[in-house]
Amino acid sequence: MLTILNDVHAGAIRSAGTTPFSQFALRTHILNKFEELLPESGDLMILGDLFDTNNVPLWDVSKVLFMLSKWVTNRPGNTLYLVCGNHDKSKSSNVMSSFDFLGTMLKVNDNVTVITEPTAIKYGYVIPHLINQDLFDQALASVPKCDNLFLHCNYDNNFAAQSDQSLNLSAEQAKACLASRIVIAHEHHARSLGKVVIPGNQIASSVSDWLSPGDKQYATINASNEFELVKCADRSAEYAELDYTADFTSCDAKFIRITGTVAADTASKLITAISKFRQRSSALVITSAVKTLSEDGSETFEAALEEAKNFSVMEALKDFLTQDEYTKLEKLHAKRANTN
């Protein structure tokens, strides 16, 4: 039996919709849920994005290392497959990512296989995240006839095909592929199209992870190559979408999205109310999707002010710069701040 987990995003630090306390509570929640999902028997594949970025806090890395070390030590007859995802990969060849470090530490065990290049395994064939779409296309063209192909990419997304950070499998490539079944991680919302199966992620780390209607589930493949999706998180228990006029302060969901339409002159009061609720709530993430009426009442626009206040340009730049470039930018930013 093979259990497939994906897009865990351990070490996720969410700025929008959180407080310093709930940020850490979310990180702890992700680790606790991950430990609960580790199978009691059989093999385990983590199909990319075990970590949220290529360099997450050591606290999270150490927790994951402890859990997986314990798992592989207690199950010498089972194999752990660690597949590199786009968030796991270092942006510089001379910088070791959190995923690379974890893999190096775990490879001392004979039952750990770290997959950073296209690899055949007993369940089929695996293509991890590769550095660009051209290499990914070449790897897809070389997939042998097999029961399962495991990928970390988007499916049939032409926009993603133009971005090396997020690879794409086209519908035409899927049809031509010799694999009988294609299991795709990376997309957080489940869907199934012919032989392509996308389980979605198992552990929500943001409100957007709950915007599709289904529950969270993980995939299993048994010795007869039978595929099954197993429910692991109930949407109605973890997520709530509430109108701003409701008494949202009594909601105990972990992820809360507040909606509705508010007049422009009262929008600031609502933002303040949501901020105060966030401070005293036990929820992990509380976001606002409330729309604000324009002054003439003729149209609405998203009340993005509250989210924009939480947006960090510096954090966003981490996905595009090397560690060395980012460090230089931090020093320049700090110098300018001191000057001003």
C-alpha cells in the first residue's frame, strides 16, 4: 500500500488574516495534522512541497525531521519517497534548501528515497519539479509504459506553462502519456479528469485552500493498483464563510472568510471590528472578502485595504530572488529605513 501526501507547506508563515500568535498556531497546526496523517503501515510518498518555501524556520524543519526519522526507523520494511516540489527547490545551486537538508539527513536510512530527478519506482514513474518547462516536457516524452505517473505541476493551465516556477501538463500530453493513471500534486483543489487525478492538498494553510466545496482527502494505491481517495478533513468543521452582518465573533472555525457589501463610510469600522476579532479569536486565519460600495453606489470593489495592509513586498520577493540577492536587498531596505 502506498499513501500519498502532498503540499503540506510546513513552515508556512501567513501574513494576511493572521496575528503573530495565530501565525505560530497555524505552523503548529500544520505539523500536528501532518503527524496525524503519517500512515501506520505501507509506503509513504510526499509528492512535493513538504515545506512552504525553500528556506523555512529551523524549528519547523527539526519537527518534520523528528517525525519522519521516527517513521522510517519504526518501519524498516516500508519506503519513504520524498519528491521535490517547486517550493522545495533552492533558487541557487550553491544554497541548500530546507528540503535538501532534510533529505540529506534522512538518506542515512536505507528505506528513504529522495527524488529530485525523473525516477522509476515500484508503483510507476515519478517526475519531480524541474527547473523549467522544456526539461519537464522532455521528461514527460520519456515516460515509459507504467501503471502510475506521479507529478508535481499544474494541469491544463496555459498560464502556468509560461512560468518555470510552476510547470504544466497539457491535456494533449496527458492523452499521449503511456502511464495508465496520472496523479498530480501542486494544485490545492481536488478534481478528476479521465486518467488524471488531482487529490488536492490535505492540510489547509489558508482560507483559499477551502474555497472549493469538497472535503480534504489523501490518495492511496494498494498492491492491486487500486486507487482510493480517503477523507481526512471536514470542510464544514474547519471553514466558515460568514456575512459581515452576522455575529461572526461567535464562530469557532479554524479558517473564516467574512463576506458581504458595506457602505464606504462604514468600511473602516468593519476593518477595525475584524481586526479586533482576529486578536481574540482562536481561529488560525480570518480574512475579509467584503465589498465596499463606491460613493455613487453604482458599483462595488473588493475591500482590499485590509489585506493590502498585511501584504509584505519583501516577503513576496523571496520567491523571485536568490538568498544572496535577498540579503543584499534587506540591507539596502534597512539602510533606507534608518535614513528616513
